[in-house]
Amino acid sequence: MIDTELKLSTRMGRIRGRRKAEGVFCCIVSVLILTSVLVIATATAASNPNTATASVSVSRAEVIDAVMAYMRATYLGEETKHLEKEELGKLACIYFFHGRYPRTITTATGENVTIYKPLRRIVVLNTDIAEAIRVLGARERIVGTSDTIAKRSDYFPVISNKTVVGTWKEIDPEAVLRLEPDAVFAYGRWPGPEYIEDKLPPSITVIRLDFFKPEELRDGMETLGYLLEEEANASKYLNWHDEYVRKIETKVSAIPEDEKPVVFLDKSNVDSINERKTYSKETAMHQLCELAGGRNMAVIAELEGSYPTIETEKILEQNPDVIVGLSRKGGYRTDDESGLEEEYKRIVELPGFNNIRAVADERVYLIDGSIAFGSAYPVGLAYMAKWLHPDLFKDLDPQAIHQEYIDKFCGMDFNVRRHGVFVYPVSISTS
């Protein structure tokens, strides 16, 4: 244990040394202008993360004067006004990067994170952020991933080959340090700081962003594009996103609330015939259902918690118009529908379910998680809208939208009409 701690401590020291050498210009070259310039620059970036700092200029002479003041005060003991080392480093970056940095964003935790130079080496711990980074054309910056991403070689043929540094919920700090990353990306809430931040030196910035909820995706993509200096690619994606999402939203907004179908969102992947799990408020499936013009049965029944359990008898009483279940047995890795078919039968064959409107009218569907969340969610939204309002969206082609997403943003050679299993039943979903 002691040897391991010594090795980790030594490695952290070496990394810090490299970081200091790499950032010596950003750390020593400044003291420039006045402290007020730093305050103005930082405040501007924090209040508007899409506003560059190019308007703040620093001359070479001012940098030299700043450095000299710091050196005299620090090493000669002179009583000279100067900025501290951290402020020097921050302001030096304004000069070094010609106003492009620092860049400040608000993370999923509500905290502001500021970076002072481009993120060239990135570790990503979950598939949603990995997918978003790929959409932005920055996948070559990813140097490390979690085991979850490594297992998705079907969908991440390039990224999945990167070095594994742990799981989505806990890292191996030595593995991370060996990669010398500029930043580690994780979910907003998971895992806690004790599993990431507390294990890494301050030189590695931890950035927490959520991309799995539809309502947060658009702003999140703008934020990430700004952070990675990939604003043009972010704009390209958002134009695609807005074309389909707004088309659906426009039609759905005209539907009276009492004419929207009641939807039971099935979460269970168990054999129980007495109860099922579902999705309530604040979940991505709930948001998808609302955006597609449905009324979530869990909300109507006032079930508590994000993923509440409901007795099947209660489902029979509520008599939903549509049932949509989330599956993890399809996706890009298989052409075999049997896994989803098995889940489908498990739902429709529950005792008494043959009397539910959704089952009697053949309005029970399954959707694979690969198209329900993250930057691909407009595909899942298109399927959901078509299921809930088939007459209103009879001309909507979810498969075509899916293929467009693959071709434009994924860098994959994949034909969704020939391969993969993303919804069930397929014949009903794509007609």
C-alpha cells in the first residue's frame, strides 16, 4: 500500500513538473495590466460562455513588466504591487492565446469551470459525452475512456480502442496520470468527487456535463463546442437537430392536452408479473414522451421518485393508450431481433394486459437506448412521435433521419435499413 502511494505521489509530482514546464509561459509571463482586467475578463466569460475574450489585449511590454514585478517581489523581497502566480498564469494565457482563452462554462453541477488553454488530450468516462465529442469532430483528442465505451466497439470503432482508465463511476488515477490529459469528462452527478477529483492533481480539470436528457442536449452541445473550439461543428449539428425537433414540436404544440395519448413507459427488464418499473419526472424517457406529444402515466398517477415501481394491477386500472419500453438488447451490435421480441412478449403477455387499449390496438413498442438519449435522441423522438401520433406524422421517416445522423456525424459505414435493431416491432415502427 505504501509503495503504491509512493508511486502515485511520485507520478503526480512528475506530471505536475511537466505541467509546470509546459505552462511556464502561462504561469510566469503575466502580471500584466491591472487586476481589474482579470476581473472583467473572467466575469465576461462566466456570464456568457460563448463570448470570446479577444477584446482583452495584452502587450509584450506589459507582460514583461508584470513578470519583473512578480520576480522582484517574490525573489528579492521588494514591496512591489504584483499579482499572485495563479493570476499571472491566467492573464498570461490571454496574451499567449491572443484572446481565445480563458474560457469559462457552467457545468451540470451549476459550478463554473475555466480552462486557460486548448484541451488537446481528453479522458471520457461515459458514452454520451464520447458521442458528443465525436459529433463535434474532436474524437482524435480522446486518449482514454471507461470500460463501458471500450465495450461499444460496434458504435465507437475508433474511440473504443483508446486506453481504459477505469469505469464510468470510478477511475484508476495512475492510469489517468500516465495519459497526461488536460481534462476528464464525467456525468454531472456520477460518480462523486471522491472517485475522480479527489484522486487527481489540480492540473487535470474535471468537467461534468450531461447529454442524456433531451432538454439539456442543445445547450450542452453549444457549451461543449465552445469549450473545444468546435463552434462550427456544433452549429452544423444543431442545424440538423433543430430541423427535426422543431418540426415535431410545432405539430405537437397544436394538440390539446386532453387529446394526447396516455403512455406507460416500461423500464423493467425482469420476469415479475406483479409489478413493473417506470419513468417519472426528470428522466430522459419522460422528456422524450412529452416532446413527442404524450402524457406520462407515471406523472398522471403521481408516482414518487424518478424510477418508481407500479403494480401491474394499477397499470390495468390506468389503461394506457400506448406502451413504450426501453431496451438494451438491440443497437448496432446485432441484426437479431429475438432479444427485443422476447421483451415485447413479456409485456403483452402479462396477466390481463390483453384488455389494455395499448395491447388491444397493437400500440406496444420497444426502443433501443442507443437512439433514445444523447446527441442521437432526435432519432428516438421521431420514432416516438410517429408511434403516438401516426396520422400527424405519417410522412416522418425515422430511419432516414437515423441514417442522416450516422452519415453526417458518426464517421461510420453503417446502413440502418439493413443492419442493427433499434425498435420493435420494426414493421409497425418504420411504415
